[in-house]
Amino acid sequence: MTSGGILRVLVVDDEPLARSGVCTRLASHADMQVIGECGDGESAVAAMLAQTPDLVFMDVQMPGISGLEALGTLSPQQRPMAILLTAYDQFAIRAFEIHALDYLLKPIDDDRFGEALDRARQTHANRHHPRTSTGVDAWLAARTDAPAYASRFTVRTGNRISFVDVAQIDWIEATGDYAGLHVGNKLHLLRETLHQLAGRLDPLRFVRIHRSTIVCIERIAELQALSNRDVLLRLRDGTPLRASRTYVEALHGRIKAINALVIAAKVTRTAGMSLVAADPFKSSIYDPMQGNAMQRLPGLDLLRAIAIVWVMLFHSYIVGGIGERFAMLQNYGWMGVDLFFVLSGYLIGSQLLKPLSRGEPLSFTDFYLRRAFRVLPVLWLMLALYFMWPACREAAGIQPLWQFLTFTLNFLIDYQHNKAFSHLWSLCVEEHFYLLFPWLAWWLTRRPSTARFIAICVALVITGMALRGYVWQYSMAPVRDLDDGRFGLRFVEGIYYPTYTRLDGLLAGVVLATIKAYRPLLWAHLQANANRLMLGGLAVVAAAIWLFQDRTGFWPSVLGYPLLSTGLALLVAAASSAQGLLGTVRVPGAGWIALISYSLYLSHKIVFHLVESTFAASLEGHGALAFATYAVATLSVGSLLYLVLERPFLRLRERFSGSRATRQIQPPLKPTLLPVGERE
């Protein structure tokens, strides 16, 4: 600025008419001197460095380097005051993040132009007379010689603008042209590449561990070396992240540097965090099935609890049902299985697709081994009871053991004579799906194609509808008017149990997982509208319930399952968001019921039968007492199975996975002091 109080102005726009319009307006202001014009970002950077203007009018969208990128290449002390020119108000967010004074929408309004110049004059005066200023301290701090790292980010979701403090960020991932800021259970999308964002973060707090991942160092709880020289990180909330070998050395160097600073200052406790010696090869890794490492999503826990309770109410027909007053609740309890399918497709699909979306390899062996540790222990115990202690069966007849062991029960069952443990059909469907889904996911992600994915999903839904329609028309319809029960049996064996007719729920869950992994912007939009999703899901489920009034009818059999799965998928999407009612409501006991739901599902029929056999006469006529007795007995057995068998095998699985991962590794790294939170 000259002694006469004149601001030296640079005008940057790729459109000559736009530059001319700004210069013409500036000509009427005696204290504004245009020192140059530029038509692209590259020349703008050179001009700002060579001519050091006080103020720049910068067009946001230009070929090559954009206006925002041009300003971002300069350090805060080199960057002049900036007024952005844009045809889109969405860039207002970035204007604040680079400390731009203002933004002007094209076509430029004269009054707004004058306001922007007044702001430039005042800011420039405050800069040169800091003692007279009390309102621009933050701006002045950003212009000092010290590196200016971002303290918060401004993100937009729909029409809403929110602010995210950097101190709250756990980790950041690249999602196309966006950076996903993970804050607890929430995901905020920032329109900025990870490369640009890395330069704005304090290197003493954040470190890049992968070409698509940045992590807050304070959030790291432990490290585990893998056989391919990568490192697996576990954050305090249980989130597992992979550090590629390219970034491992920098990661350890950064941690050692931080610890050296802490030790030099003789700090043993800072801001409530303790320093502990962490073993980089500690084998415990978070598993979402365990639920004790990660802050669980209460909405998904609630849905899982509803699913298992609903199924058990449906199966209460074994002991006479729950009464006419609640007959509707019992009659539609079979829908709990479909809710399980959607939840399973979403959770397992997310585990598989998230690494694939980052370009990481998929270990089929690890996936199937983890699935075996998860499913088989409790299942084998229940099979031992069913086949070695026939008196515990809820029905006399049971299919051959080999059909349960090979998960072929749902294809071969003779439902008329062998109803015992028949509810294992749903586990058969899941295991068939997860036998093939990893391979299909791997094949599809080799060359990702939205059109191909949609085509496969549509084809699977249409095929299921066609098969159910065919079975109904040519197997069920001919015996519909007979009273020998064959109509119902053919429905169960031909439509309700087979895998090829029951993929709608699992597929709906996988679609959600795919959107989350590959379309993060759409997923963030869905998460922000969680309450609308919940209302829509309830409406669609209500429509499905209406359609299923005649459960074995033609149209319910053909159209009902895709409709029901769609409604349940909307509810699951709503429950996975921390921004809606369903995702935040906490029902006492729902978390525990969700945790033991697998053991409950496999054991509840045996418990029902044994309680009835033992106490039927005593409970006769005591409805509330009978219900409480069955509930307490079922929850007690389910809890016992989980604590004694299911959870120990889940922990054994983690130790086994850890030993596999550390086999044939490079020479171990020395234990490093890490800042961690409360010890788990």
C-alpha cells in the first residue's frame, strides 16, 4: 500500500469481459490501483509472488489451476487479501477456509462489490495498525511467520453449513474429490483432495499412513505389524486402519518425535492422557461382532434386538403363542429374519467393500476363517444337543446331521415330518451368500462400474420374483383348494426357505454398504436425512405388512419380499446415522440383546420346549408370569452361551488372526511410547 493509502489490486479471471467489468468498477475508487490482470491460475501465482498485491479479485473456476488452488499454493504470509468471484455460492465455504475476505456471485452486484471493498479497506487498515483492532486477531494470527494450520473446517450438507473442529477429528480418508472427516460415528465430507488437506494439518497431530488415509496420532491405541510389511493400526474407538509400507517409517518417526518432545518436557500426564509403552505387535484387533472395543451404534443395536425378539415371538406358537391380543405382532414376527438379512448384508458388506474401495487386497482365507470362528462353535454345540438329547427338541423329527453341517437344510428339508431346528434355514441362506459374495465383490471392483452393479442387482431381484412366481403358479396353485396341507408345505419348501428365492434382504444390505463405500457424498446426504429415511422405511414396511395379510398369496410371494427389504433397508440406513432419532435413541438392554442375538436365535426353541415341558402345568392361566418365565429362561441361556462359548471363540479368533499376520514378518520394531486414552 502506498503512502497515500492506495491498495494495489490484481484481477484474475479467465473471461476477458469479467476482468474488464471488475477493472471498470475499480476505476471509480481512487484508493484502488489495478496493477495487473491474469487469465489463468498459473500466471496468477507468478504475479502474486512477483508483484505482491494487497488485494486480488480471484475467479474460482478456471482451466488448469483453479483460483482456490492458486491461492492455496501460497503460504499464509505470502497470500494477499482475496475476494472470490464465482457463479456458485457453494464456494463460500472454501472462501472462509482460506481466509478470503468475501465472495461475489456473478453477475456482480454493485452494492455487494462496494461492501467487499469496504471490508478490504478495513482489514488492510487493521493489519497495519494492530493496536486499533480487536476483531481481526484470528486473521492476523494466520498472517504471522509461524505455520498457520487449520483449527476447524467448514462443511456443507445440503443447505446446511456446519463446523468441524480439527481437534475432534479421529481420521480422514480420501473419497474421490472429497475428504471424509471421521468424528466419532459421524462422517463429514469436505470438498478438498487429501493431498491439499495434508498441508493444512499440524504434522505433530496428524500423519499420513496411506495414500487414502490420514490419522490423528493421539487416537492411535496400538500397532500390529503384518506379514507384507504393512502395519495395522487400531484407534481408541476400535477402528482398524492399515498403514502401507511406504508410510510406516514416517509413522514411527513421527511417533518417536512426539514422544521425545513429551519426555524432554518431563510430561507424564497431559490433558487427561497417560503415556504407556505400547507393543506394536499386540494382537487384539477390534471386531464389530464383539462390541466391546468400538462405540456401538445404538440404532443398529436396537434393530438387531427388535429382529431377534420379533422372531422369538413368532416362534412362540411352539408353546401356544402370546395370546389373541398380540396375535398380529406374533403373526408377522417372521419379518425379523428379513431384518437380520438386511443388517447382515450391510455390516458384512461394509467390512468387505471398504478395503476394496481403497484399493487394498481382499484376503479370502481370513474372511472365511473369521466367519467360521463366528458361526460354528455355538452351532456345533446346538447340533450336539439336538442329536444327542432328543428330548430337548421342539419337534420329534429332524433332518439328517450332514444337511446341517453342509448348510443344505433349506434345500432338502421335509418340513412336514422334520421341523426340529428348522429355523437354521436362515443361516444356510447367509452362508451360501457369503460363500459367493466375496468373489463377486472382488470381480466387480476390479473394474468398478455403476451400471454393471445396478444390472446385477436388478437381475437378482427379478430372478427371485420370477422363481417365486413360477413355484407358486406351477407347484402351489394346483393344490391350493386341497385340505391336506400341501399348499403350505410347498410354500415353505419352495418359496420361503430356498436361498435363490430369499436374497432380497441381503442384497438390500449390500446396496447400502456399496453406497457407503463408493458413493460417500450420497451416503452423507442419506445420513443427514436420517429421520426422513426412518419415516419412509416405516411407511414401506407398513405397506409390506398390508400386502402380506395373505402371506402365501401370489402377489405377496412375488412382490412382498423386495418391498419389505426396501423398507427395512431404509430403516437400517437411518439407524446407522448419528444425525437422526433412530440412530441416537438408546433403549436399556437393547445393546446386550443385540450382542447375544446369535446365541438367542439358535437356542430359543430348545428353551421354549424345555420350559413348557417342565412348568406348563404351573404356568397355566398365568399369562404375565408365563411370559416372564420364558423370557428370563431364554435370555439366561442366550447370555450363558455367549459368555461361555461365543465370546471366547471370538477372542480366540483375534489371537489366531494376529499370529497369522505376524508370521514371517520383518525384524520387530522397538516398543514405542504412545499417547492413549483410558486403557481397555
